[in-house]
Amino acid sequence: MRILSIHADRFWYRTTQKTHMAEQTDKREDGMKDCVVLFCCVEKLDEKNPEYVIRNATNNILARLAKLKVSQVMIYPYAHLGGRGTCLRGRTEMYYPSGPRGREVNGR
């Protein structure tokens, strides 16, 4: 899994079309202020050991958020080189558990 993270004053997006690689939502646009934006790419190799990849990415992300003292995360998938199941599972298991830990999470 590749993750590019950017600490942003403001991030906003608008979807132009649906994709089968993302979860279904009626939300067409959204934004956040003072957040970390995670541009994520799930790769084919991640399918071999998704539990390890997800756990490792989650720990790294939470450490980065603590260091930056940021409580909001915007998840933005930019490419999916692995299967749809790995992509959705990775995003769900990595980020949604962050909510109860005091983080506001928003996924595209």
C-alpha cells in the first residue's frame, strides 16, 4: 500500500463519476479544514497479507496524526492496483477504527 499524506489547511473534492472501487455514497462533494489528507493506493501485492499491511499502515498513520496534533483525516483513493475486495477492506479496517480514538474520518 502506498500512502501520500499531506497536512492541509483545507481540502475539498467533487466527484465526477462513480467507480466500482469505492464504497457507494450519495455524497458528491465534501471538504475539511486543518486535516491530513491520505492519498491511498492499494497494490496487488497487498492481497498476499492484508492484515499486516492494514495494521502497519494504521499504526504509521496514527503516529503521524499524533505528531502533527491533527484530529481530522480525509481519505482519498487515487489508484487501485489490487482487487476491489482488498481495496475496500483496507480502507474500512484502516481508517474507520480511528474514529473512536478521537479522530474524525472522512472517506471519498
